Amino acid sequence: MTNKVTQPGSDSLADRGQITDVPGVTVGHYTDLENATGCTAVLVDEPAVGGVDIRGTSTGTRETQLLDPLARIEHIHGVMLSGGSAFGLEAATGAVRYLEEQGRGLKIGRMTIPLVPSAIIFDLNLISHLVRPNADNGYSASEMAGSETHTGSVGAGAGATVGKLRGQGLSIKAGLGTASVSLGDGLVVGALVVMNAIGSVIDPDTGAVVAGPRTDAGFENTLDVLVDDPPRMRDLMGIRNSSNTVIGVVATNAGMDKKAAIRFAAAGQDAIAMCVRPAHMAGDGDTVFALATGTHPKISGEDAIAGIEDRLRAAAMRATVGAIQSSIEHATGLGGVPSAAEHMAAIGGETARD
């Protein structure tokens, strides 16, 4: 296959901001629209304290044990998000190779060892299950990392879909979204999310279903479907085994220790529960990473974080909610699956954001 190193996707970030508003954070994508897959590198200019919160029971991850509070390592050098299911974990190898060439990583004697935890989504059933992101693709995504975060059906979100409880035939194309929150005085929190959930997506501010199983009137709420009109057990088992997930990164320029970073990542999971109904199902692999760069001159050290940690977590929730909404708004149809906007246009309705 010829590598297609491209940066499609919406350039309109509306008023939501982007994760790269956090100083020192860059993002790059490798996108293969022909096969509906890709990967996204979230890199840091300088080592950042890392954390992770995993609530899915069908996860696919790499090096997350490094982020355990009992593990010795405090700092990491980036995060790789990828399609391709377990095969896509190979993309992180490319990020490691790229960072090593740049001299960015853990210094041990004459060696430089980049630490890049990774998580994947299952996108093998949209167009092709034979083409998955590899190390070369991860290298390309890392090489392209910059200050602008393209959104929609791009990178790790190229093959992402949501609202799959009624099967892929009634699902909605989702993708990759991003947002940020400024807390003033140069303190920033950002989020990036890849939406591939079984459930429906809700706007928590209005309660509107903005994406879910398609109907002639709009979208179903998956929570109601599961309780009141569940699919047959055989179909439910097939969905459960298809490994869907929401993966993402929350970042800030505040300084944190690893325990605080883990709690910061947990705020991203709380936001997923606010927007995805229901979240953290048996077939989900929901994983959120945290990056705390520590470059803010005033917010570092245990005492400083203790005074503002809850505010940072609230901002992480708001940013992640915004990123989730962005992933739906900027998606474009692929593989016969329309975006939410395309479906509403087809039935003569209005999207929730209109």
C-alpha cells in the first residue's frame, strides 16, 4: 500500500479552542481515508508528568503501567492514539523512533529512550480490516506534529463511528475533536478525543441527542434503547465483542505529580459519562491520558496544586465535553456511514447545534 500522509479534516475550530493551546503540546495526524483508519500523535516539547484513567473493559493499550502511581517513571514524552485495534499499537513505535532521532526522551547514559503510551480504537469493520496504522504511519504523524489540530474524520478518528447499538447500518460517523479552556493568567487546559462509542452522544447543556442510531426523525438515545427496547441477545453479544471505545488526552501547563495527573485524567472520563449514554459498556475500551507540562510559573508544587486542583479538573471536564461535541460537529461521512449533520440534512431536519 502507498502511504497516504495527509491532513484532511475541518480547519474550523469554532470557539472551542484546541489542545495545542496548552503551551508545549503539539499534534500530528496520519490519515488513510481509503481504508478508514489512521493515528494521531500528541507530543510535548519537554517531558510531562503523565497519568491515565481506564474504565473500559475492552481496552487496547501500551505502556499504561508506566503511569501507575507506584511506577518509578514520572514523565513521558507523548501519547499515540490509533485506529487498527491491537494492530494499531505498532504506531507508537514510530513515535518513539521519531522522538529518539530528535533527542527527546529519557536520558540514560548515552541513550535516549522516548516513553509514548498508546491506546487504540476498533475501526476494522468500516472499510478494511486488513490495513492498520503501522510504525511508519506513527512516525509520519509525529513528524507532522504542530500547533494546529485538524478535526473530524482525521487521524485516529478517520474510521470512528458512534451509535452502534442497532448495528453499523444505523450508526453515525464521528471522528476526532478538540477543545480548550483558559483559566486566566496563562493557565490553560485542553482536551483531544477520538469518538468511537457504542452509545449515543448527548449535549449535556441541552440534553439533546446529537448523534446515535439513525431514525427517520433524528437519533435514538441508546440508554433508552437498552432499557426499554434492547436488541436480541445475539446482536448484543456481537456488539459487545466489537471493541468500541472513546480515547483521548487532557493536558495542562500546570505542574502536577503523578497522582494529581491521574485524577486529572479521571475528569476526562467523567466528561465521557456526561456525554455518552451509556458510557463504559462491556464493549468499550474508554481510556483517557493526562499530560501536565509544568511550564506555568505559578502552578507547580503540591501546595499550589492543592489550591487549584478541583478547578483544573472542572476545566478538564469542560474541555473534554467540548472535544466530544467537536468530534461530532466536524465529522464527515465515510464508508457509507453519514455524519450527524449529513443525516439531519437528508431527513430535512436541523442539527442540534443549529
